[in-house]
Amino acid sequence: MSRPPAERSGSRQGASGEQAWGRQGIVRSINVSRGGVPKRPVAAASIHRAGLQGDGHDDPRHGGPEAAVSLFSLEVITRIAAEGHPIGPGTTGENLTVEGLDWSLVVPGTRLRVGEVVLEITRFTAPCRTIRGSFLDRDPSRVHQEQHPGESRVYARVLAEGAVTAGEAIEIVDGGGARHGNLTSMGGDHA
């Protein structure tokens, strides 16, 4: 697979020439598991309305079409790891670990495109005990939106199905705004 245009050209400008910094990024890791965490990286996956092919949920209350895909920022993971927490891609149950997106723009209502796949962010995740192994004190509230605005994972619904490959470009195509402090997280984790 060829590198995304942002990597090939060394710039992050869109076709219109406007600066696209923070609205374009890369899918650094695609993570799946038959249930629970950590989710393990795979090179590629098909994304359907119900979620990623090969990914299962160990709790029937988790998932569903409004939480079909979970995303998290590699930059946020790196910051939290720098605090000493044993967190890494997939350890908090996200399906897509992304790099380069301004995470404050990834809020409910934002639409993302990765290849032919279109996702719409539905809500911030509410951390549950399943992911506590990613934190020194075993307290998953470190990624709770209300306590640490802008450092939460997000859920998305699938608007257009397709395949996604690690290293592929991801971009904000509609919405996106630094509203993270005004919205509350809902629902449980679907690790």
C-alpha cells in the first residue's frame, strides 16, 4: 500500500491548499480480540455496521451499532504512558489507534474517513474495570472524559463499510470542534 499523501509530500495541506494540520492522520494500529483486553494488532480488517471482523465482545451489553468501533489517540496514549502507566495501543480496548488527528476535534458528531470506511463519532467512552490493568493505580478514570477532558476514547457508528489497513490515512471529513469539555460520556466500555 502506498503512503498517504501527507507522508509522501511531507506536508499536511489539503487539496484546497488550506492547512489541514490536525484534521488528517494515520491509523497506527488496528486492534481486535475475541473478547476483553488487550486487543492485539492486525495488519488489516473489514469494518461492518456491527464492528470489526474478528473482534468479539465478552459482555453482551457492550458494542451495538452506536458503539461499533472504538478509537483512541496515540498521542494521548503516549502522554499517559509517560506518567508511568502501563498503557499501549489496544490495552484499553480501542479498535483503531490513530496518530496525527487533533483529538480535541474528535467529538460526537464528527465524521471520519479511512479509505472507503466512514465513521461518525457517537459518544465518549466511559471506562470500566476491564481496562484497569492499563493504569498504575488500576483506576481507569484516567481516561474518563469528565475528569480528563480530551483524553477519552470515543465510540463510532459505521456509516460506510469497507476495509482498513494499518498505516492508512484517516481524516476528519465533517464536523470536528473543540467541544470536549461540554459533553458527557455515556455508556460502558466494549472491550
